[in-house]
Amino acid sequence: MAAKRYWLLKSEPETYSIEQLEQDGATSWEGVRNYQARNFMREMKKGDRVLFYHSNANPPGVAGIAEVVREAYPDSFAWDPKSHYFDEGSSPEDPRWDMVDVGFVERFPEVLPLPVLREDPSLEGMELLRKGSRLSVQPVSKEHFDRVVKLARKPR
């Protein structure tokens, strides 16, 4: 069995928050319309751990942990003309976009803010902290994942 991988998924909390995931138990992660992010989702395996990141929030930061519960499959929202995620170039016969399902694991006592992440020298090289990084789906090393979780669980 391949080693577990680690990821970071971004969501605006008004769109979908860690609290909603906790309430729902699991959800589909649809609407990703960036090829690199889509390709990362295609690499995700059931059981991979995910840092759930609240973007465009005050403050933005890591809110909890999720887990991949279903591997990549075609994003049917791309075929629905009424969906915000509609893409006329995608079809059931030739799907362009994928989604994964993630399940709730843990909500941190409070969001671990981006500025705190930026100040931690052991997180150097983390994709999230790279200047200009905007990917909504990104890989995270085991070391960075473990460090973020440790920081998030530490009382502030």
C-alpha cells in the first residue's frame, strides 16, 4: 500500500466551512476549475489527510482536518447550465473536471492564522506560503502537515 499523502484544500467559509463539514460529515469537493488543482485531486487517495483552509476570511487560516473518502470522479456540476460551476466544454462523455469527497476529521479550537504560519521557520517551502500561490488544492509534506496540526492544537 502506498504511503498516505497530505493536502491542503481552500474554501471560503461563507461558501463551505469546517463547521459545515463537521455537521454534514462528508461532502463533495466540486467546482475546482484550475487544471493543476484538478490534477492534484486526481492524485488523491482514500485515506489521505487534508488541511481544511478558510480563504478570504478574517483571518485566513487552517481551520481543521478532513480526509479523502472518495477518490476523483467526474464533476457533474460542470454539465449543469444552472450551476455556478458550469463548463460548456465538459460533458458526461468527455468530462474535463473532477471532484473528490472529503470527510470530517477534526475542527481546531480556533483557526490557525496565515500570519502565524508565515512566522514559523519550519514551514519554509510550504506551497501555501509561496509568494503568489493561489491554488485551491495543493500538496503538503508530512512534515509540514504535522507541524501545522501541532501549532493548531497548541493553546494560544
